[in-house]
Amino acid sequence: MLDLKEIKLKVEQEQYYCSKHGDQERQNDNLTILEVEEAIVNGRILEEYPDTGRGESCLLVGFTEKGKPVHVVCGVKGEILVIITIYIPTPPKFINPYERG
């Protein structure tokens, strides 16, 4: 299981990278890197995925300083946090930032 404290620490220490897919999704939702970092650092784990074929990952939900909800799917590769995808949760997939539709 991924440790939330460790995830936050890796972001604070800039020990992470964003996949091409994640960066594209971030840009599609007009999110800045700083907003993604804010959401992770003040977020919580919403779902855990033991093994999706590429190893363990989790879905984090957090909010930017301006209150914008952000979902981040991340995993770990070696000592580095990998941000797999980033998006703003919206209907119909999500009723609210915490519940699937």
C-alpha cells in the first residue's frame, strides 16, 4: 500500500515526475503544476489499486488553494513518485470529488 505521508514528502522534495499522459490531461483541464502539487500535499487517498499491470497505484483527491478539486493517480517507480494522470472530477463519472457517479 502506498503511504500518503511518503507521497506528500516526495512532492515537497520534488522527487516525482509526471507521465506524458498525465501532463496532457493536466493541460486539458488548465491545471498548473503548482495546483497539482497543492492538491497532493493537502489531499487524501480515495482509492487504492494493488496492481494495475504496472504496479501499485492510488487515486488521490485534493484541492488547490483556490478550492478547485483535483484527482491524481500516482504510483512509485524505484524511489520516484510517478504521476500517471491528473484531472478535475466531473459528472457523470463523479457525483462530487469523493463519489463515483
